[in-house]
Amino acid sequence: MSSIDQAGTHLLGDSTVRRLGYGAMQLAGPGVFGLPKDPDAARAVLREAIALGVNHIDTSDFYGPHITNQLIREALHPYPDDLVIVTKIGARRDAQGGWLRADSADELRQAVHDNLRNLGLESLDVVNLRSMLDVHGPAEGSLEEQVTVLAQLRQEGLIRHVGLSNVTMTQVEQARRIVPVACVQNMYNLAHRGDDELIDTLARDGIPYVPFFPLGGFTRLQSDALSSVAANLDATPMQVAIAWLLQRSPNVLLIPGTSSVTHLRENLKAADLALPKDALTLLDGIGQQGASAH
């Protein structure tokens, strides 16, 4: 059994995917904008991910923009039969690389066609609506109009499944009254555990939760605590962060990103890492530090 198989599998839409996937955001240039310094190296990372058993890739046409999807097509098309490509819509980039809201009906429809064209597909496996009510994190507000557009695109066959990103529990419940929700993608990690209740609610209904930024937003104290645990386990902090997320709940699917083949291999080996009870106690303490800081 390879490292990635140790993590297990879960349904994503109507496909079974390995719980360790790959996030392609870092393949674009600095700031997720423009071309990477070495496009051949970026394509090599994608090919290595597939070779190591990854069958869930997360992307968006606003990475670059367009660049990441084009790299995926160049590296992997025609795609393996079991590969699930998940993309996001709801934002766009300005000329300086800024992130802007783009979720009118026309903008959402155009974004789906941009993803189809740049990925070389006739139908998208999963499309996440990325809420831009607040670019920095989930914010309450109705997404009924936007989700209804995605439901229409699903009926037209342009997308197969609808997901959500950067959303609250209320918004998930609202969306599920309109269309089946295939997954929810939010920031969540050892230090930022505001979605604990949402993860458990989704798990009861068999819906995947896809956290991003496994090391995002740590304080220096929290980073030191994680590094200490990692050193004791002869692992990298990222490996420990991934291993903790894998054990958090069976519906958690991970998409750690990197532009390095070496780091890709390291990340996927996190599936082999068993966290002993004393390590879990220390790691859970990192989350408590985060809660007390807010």
C-alpha cells in the first residue's frame, strides 16, 4: 500500500477520491498571479501528483488568472478516468492581481465557460461557489441568487456537482435547500477551528469538508509548539498539520499545495504518520491557544 492509500477514501460528488489531494494554487506566479518562473517544473509537479496516486485536484480559473488551469491541461490532458478536478468561481482578478467579487449571473456563467475552455473539458466535475461577501473569511449574507445560477448550470450539464467555499453554516443550509452540496471548502487548521461544528454536521450527512491553508494564520507561539511536536516525530510541521487534519474526521479531504516535487512527496507521506496520544494532546492545545486569543 502506497503512502497516499493510508489516508483512505471518501465520496466527492459521485466519485471516490483519496483523502489526500492536491491544490494547484501555488503553480501560478507570485501572489497567484501571472506565469510561474518555471512552467516545466509546475507541470512536473502535476504529473508527479498523479503518479503518486492523487485523484483530486483543486484549482480555479482565477489562479493566474487562467494560468493554473492551462498548466493542468498541458500536463494531464487527456485526464485519467478517476481524476476529479474541482474548481471555484465567484471572484476575478484586477490588472494588479487584486481579488474582486464576480458573482452576478453573467459573471458566474462566464467563469464556468472559462474553466471549461482552459481545462479542455465539456463538463466540470465540481464547481465551488466562492463567497466574496468578505474576501478574508466567511460572512453572513444570502447566496440564494448565486447558488440558483449554479443549480441551473448543473441542470444544463455544464457542471456535475455544486460545492461552496468561504461560507457559514447558515449559507450551507440555505444552499442545500436549492441544490445538493457536494463539498464545503473553508480555512481550517490546528490554530483556526471555528468550523468544528460545521465539520461534524457535514460528516453526519456524508458531505466532504475540504480545509485549506493547513499552516495559515499561526502565531509564533503556535508555530513553535507545532515545530516541537514535529521534531519529536521526525516529521515536518506540514506533515504533522496534515496528519492531524486527516484524523480530525473521516469526511475531511485535503488539498495541500506546493510548486515543489520534493514538498509534494513530503506532504503525501503525511498519510503514514501516526500521531500518538501525547502528540494529539499537545496539538489540540494549539487550537485552544487560538480560541483564547480571540
